[in-house]
Amino acid sequence: MTPAIASPEFDAALIARHDVAGPRYTSYPTAPHFRADFDETVLRGVIRASNEEPIPRALSLYVHVPFCMSPCFYCGCNRIITRDVTQAERYLERLYREIELIAPLFDRDRPVRQLHFGGGTPNFLDAAQMGELMESLARHFSLSHATDREYGIEIDPRFADGDYVHALGELGFNRISVGIQDFDPVVQKAVNRIQSFEQTRAVLDAARASGFRSASVDLIYGLPFQTVDGFSHTLDQVVALKPDRVAVYGYAHLPEMFKAQRQIAAADLPDAATRLALFGCAVAKLSTAGYVYVGLDHFARAGDELVQAQCAGTLQRNFQGYSTHGDCDIVGLGVSAIGRIGDSYSQNARDLIGYYAALDAGRLPVVRGLELDEDDLIRRELIGELMCQGLVDKRQFGARHRLLFDEYFVRARQRLAPLVEDGLVLENAREIRVTSRGRLLLRIIAMCFDAYLDDAAQATRYSRVI
């Protein structure tokens, strides 16, 4: 199947010129703009309103498990390092309370079509605990058993075996995501994540044998001591594993924000030219191996659902990244989890103390969020079309929102003009179209339409686009 939009063109000089910091647009507006006056009362109201829509949306559940056995020095996720497995029981006790509080607010005829366990390390929970958690979710929500459901989980293969993966398959999981980052032992030692190719292959093989219909792996470029030759070898090993999807993330070195990153010396990181070459190597290797570039850092096999959705114009983007279920309302469960209900976003307390305190008091643990206004909704849709399809039909978009596109987006089009001159975008009276030169720079194209960006603050809030 041929992708609906142009294949990416890797031009190191062009990318270097535009490699600034900016959002990933898993939401718009982005999380830094959430407000503390979005509280439990507001959340209950937006859930009630979502039930009353003419056709209520199906649900997507995101469950955050924050615990990790050891720190990976590159990590910027919300996680808690501990080898005290009893922490899991204390956490699950509160998680069950949250489920019991929030599930009854949704009509039971709204099926859960998507479920994702993220972390941290979700397999910090043992098989029995995972079974109890799934039983609680099934008791309080209407979990779908349809063949097109997407029940995914992130796995650290250092702490999982075939029996554990098989148990997950028995519980209904059908997608698995495995972190690799890099197989180079020098890099692994520098980031405190020693993980063999054999461990990784065993987990992926077990998933396939257990009926999982999709397996994806994560890589990171820009880590300490990475070289193009070393990363090229890692990519060869990844291709040999035959995952359905590959994510290749750029490491964002922000030690002032993430304590674990202080273990990484800036002098050990690849320079800007090498960092770009690492990403270029990934684009070339994965493309040659038959993977289609979906967008940002995501690649998938030509027959994958993401590629099919992009061809059909139905690909969407949410907090889990690119998705074929982006039309679902997302219910965030667990510490720091973010939800998206109707035209709103909400986030739980980011620390265990606040999360536990709210639930112990019988309250939902939401601490901030945002209700989107009309302009937010307009720009969210437009940015979504750029990020997913690389194309905006001005006339159709204007008709849907009762606006004159060129007049409404005067400032945005001024920002876009230099990108048009550089050949990243084509713009005429009819459309805005991302070119092959612009495919790898989707974030800076979308940034032109972001009404919240403050150039002075953006460098400290966001990672670089490549």
C-alpha cells in the first residue's frame, strides 16, 4: 500500500537550520497551558456533558504504573525508583478507588475500545496483580471484546519472561511495546540500562506466540557515546526482530528538569552533526527494510493499521501518539495520568502524596486541566491534520468552521512563509501541503498555527524537534 503523503527527504543542512525546540502535539493546547482551576467539579461536568452528546464517544483507558526497579538515566517520564514490591499493593489500593469513583460517571453503554498501560514499568506489577487490575476495569467499565480493540502495554524485557507475556495475552492484551533504546553495550552502560538482544527477542517471540497481533519497539538517538556505526548495527538488529512498528525518539537532555539525567555528562553526548546523522541513519535503514514513515518518530510496516489509517485519512493523534482510535474519550487513571474528555483535558496529581491524599479523602485526584474554547478547537483540528495527513484543504476547513481561512490565520501564514520559501510546505489558495522536505519537520510547521507559543519560554518547556 502506498502512503497517502510524500516519503520523507533527509536533508541534514535543512534540518539543522530548523532544529528548534517545540511541542510534540499529543495535545493542543499542550500540557504547560493546563490550569489549576480545572478541578473535580469541572471534570464531573464535562463527563456528564459527554454522556449527553447525540452519539457518545467510545472510551480509551490509560493506566499509569509509575514504578521502576532501576533508573534509566535518559528518562524524563514520571516514575518512582524502588525495589520494594509492596509499593505496588499500596498503589493498586488507591487505583481501585479511583476506578470506583470515576467509572460510574460514564454511561455503561460506552465501550472501551482502547486500553494502554504505560509507565514507569507496567510489568512492575506481577501477573496476579495485573489480573486483579484487569478484573477491576472489566467490572466497572464495558471492556470491548471486538477484534478491532486495541489493548496495549509497555514492557521492560529485563523484568519479564515468556510466562508473564502469555498471562498478559490471556488477560486480553493484543499489543506490546518494548523499550530498547540501543543495543550498544557502551551506550547501555552509560545510561544504566543493560539489556541483551536475546532478552528482547524472547519477549517479542512470546508475544507473537501468545496471540498479540502487534509488537513495537522504541529506540533513542542522541544518547551518550552513540556513533553512527554503533547505531546502524542496533538498527540491523531491530530489523531482524521484525517489529510491526518502530519509534525512534530524540533524546532531550534536560538535567535541570529530570534528576536522573544529571548522571549523563553533556560532553559525552553526540555533537549536533552526529545526532542528525543518527536520525538520518534510522530513516534510511528503516525505509530500506520496508517501514513507512508515519510521522515525527514513528515508522510502521506498510500493512499496519497506522499506515492504512493515514492512507484513508482517518489517522489521529492523542497522548499515546499516533492512533487509529483517536476519536475516543480518554480516561486517565493513576498518578500523573492525563485524560481527554470531550473538549477538555485533565491531569491527576503528579506525586504519590497528592494522588493518595485525594483518593483517601474520597475525591478524584485531578489537579489541573483545560476547557478548550472555539479557537483552541479550530487550531487543534488544523494541527492534527498537518501532523497526521500533511494536508489541509483551506476551503473545506473554512466551511466546517464558518471562517475565511486566509483571514483567520493571517499571523500563522506569516510564520509559515519562511517554511514555504525553504520548500517544506506548499501553499496556495486551495491548500497547505507538507512536502517530502517538510515531512521530518512536522513540528515546526504545526508550531506556526500554535497561538500559545512564547519564543522565550519554549526552549525550556519542549525538546528539540529532531
